[in-house]
Amino acid sequence: MPFGECTITLQDVAYQLGLPVDGRYVSGCLSEFHIYIDGGRPPWVWFQELLGVIPPPSQVQKYAVNCTWFQETFGECPEDADDDTVRRYVRAYIMMLLGTQLFADKSGNRIHIRWLPYVARLEELGTYSWGSAALAWLYRCMCRVANRHVVKLAGPLQLLQSWIFWRFPQFRPTGYEAFSWPLASRWAGYNPSGSEKGPRVRAWRLRIDRLQSREFIWMPYSSPDVLQVLHPEVLEPRHMAVWRSVTALIYFAVIEWHQIDRTLDRLISSFSGGVSMGRDFGSPRFLDGITTIMQGEVTPRRAGQTSGIQAPLDVDLNEPPSSSAGQQFRLGGTPTSAFTAASESIATSSAAPLRVAPPVQPTPQEEEDEIEDEEPLVRRGQRARIARRCGTG
């Protein structure tokens, strides 16, 4: 790209989806996971205890349940429901949210019951780093779709689409200027054109080829309009420190790197005329230098970059604005104490929700897109080759 290297980061996940990016990692055993939880209780017995009903065999494929059954069974909670019934509906809703939005596979119509250990303890949902897990899954899906033999893209695509709209102004649909929290909800009513796929793809490729350096916004969240809708806890120093960390993003068997050092290098160079981070990256000296650059009235040395900056550059890496202490940033419905309790950083690996065992690798299939560590074999004639992995930085 003419503007340098960029990628979706944990900061984007926090702003766009409002998910916590600090906490316990989302991981566990994918195969026969019921053996490692609750004394080896059969999974479907546990399913019935948590949700109050068991799906018919026609709606089950291995450890996945058809999404239509979830929607028909838990579509609307009764008005006179007691607390236990409400909790069952909440569990079902969260499983649908995780299985079809944040961690969707390419089938788009099945929900895996790997989420039972998480919804079993609703009060602990806010202690997990859902944002880092979602970003890890998006990185992996984008890496797979770069292979010319893959035709579908899975993952949290609403995050990818919203990131594109915020960073590339010329790609935005018109008429969506009202900001709300989380920021991805800005495009909730957007309905893409139904024109033919071929001409539309060619038109977008041409627009990407003609991109100029001034047509990418490095700091889209500096606008005062954005600050008015942000949840105050998003800008807490403990979260901002995670945004700047080069760490592993974990989602079950998926492990991807958060290479913010490469993106920050481009950001600093664009505003400071080519200042390199070097060995000081992440140190107090480095952060002080960043703050000085963003607070000062720096004129970009590259011609035409001024239009790519929105409002004052004094938000992303500075102290958060004053806010009431009572407000908390948490996953919807999670009690305040759940997220604010002592949690462990995603940069550490001292705690896990489950007893982890090496997952059994399923047979690669284009339709199901199970989580796996190894890439599938690509056969061309009589030769078998390993599909190359592309970088996610």
C-alpha cells in the first residue's frame, strides 16, 4: 500500500466491538472436551442441564447444533419467566452470539457446544479476553482466504468491514454520520448493493489500486464526535498498555501474533518524518516520545498527508478523560464485579478456563472449517503441496 503497512489491532477491537481485550485467554480442548470438565459428564446431559432442553438428533452434527433450532427454541423469552428460565435464554443467546458473529465458521448455520463451559458460569464471562480471541480468529481466517483455493471468508466480518469504513473514507457508504457505542454499530443499517458480483469486484479492485497515501486515516478515533460516545473504561491505562503490546493472541488451537510494532512504526513515520522506534519500543522513553509527537503541531513531511488526519492527535496514547468511577466496561449482562475483578493479562499463560489437552486434528473440509493448527494439503495433479501461510501483520 502507498501509505505503508497496517492491520486490525486490539485497539480497533476495543473501539469497534466494545469487547474486553485484557483477561483470561479463551482456550481448551476441542475434542472430547467434556472429559476435562465437571468430572467427565456427558456433553448432551450437561447441555440439557444448562439450557433445559436437548436438540433432536436431526438438528445435531457431531458437537454442533443447527442455528435454526436455537432461534426457534430460544427466539423470545416468556414474559413471566423465572430466574432459571432467564438464565437458560441468556446462555442460548450468548452461544448464538459467539457461534454466529464473533467465531463463525464458513457454514454459518451451526453452533458448537464448546461454549458450554463458558456459559455455565455467566458471572465469569467478563473475565475473558474475548477481543483478543476474536482478533486471533480473524487473523487466521484472513490468512486462509489468501490461498487461491479458498473461496469463503469466515470470522468476525463485521469487525473487518467496520475497520475498512473507518480507515478508508472513500470506501464508506453515504448517510451514516451518527456515532454510537460500540463504533461498529454506526453501519448497522447498511445494506450492500445487490449488483452483479463480477463487475462489483473489478470496480473495487480498481479503487484499491488507485489508493493514495492521503486516503488512509491512521488515527480515526481522535475525532471529538467519537470521544463523546466512547465508554470511559476503554481508555483506561491498563487496556491501552495491552494495545501497545507485542503478544500472542489465543483462541483454542489458534495462536496468532499481535504485531503492533510494525503498525506503530508506520504511524510514527507518517507524522514524524521517518522516526524509527528501534530498541526503545515499549519503554517509557518511547512512550514519552510518542506523546510529544502526537501532542505537538507536527506538519507531515510527506506531501498530501494532512487530509488523512482527523482532529487533534491527543487521544489514542494519552491519559483518558475524566469519567465517573461507577461506569464499567463489560460484556453485555455481565455483573460489574465480574470484569473489574482481578484478571490475568493475555500476555501471560498462568490461567486457563479448562484443563487443556492437545486437540485432535479433524479432517480438513472446506465446508466446516474447524479450528486447527496445521494447514490442509492442497493437491494439484499427482503432487501434494502444503499451502503457504501468509503474514498477518
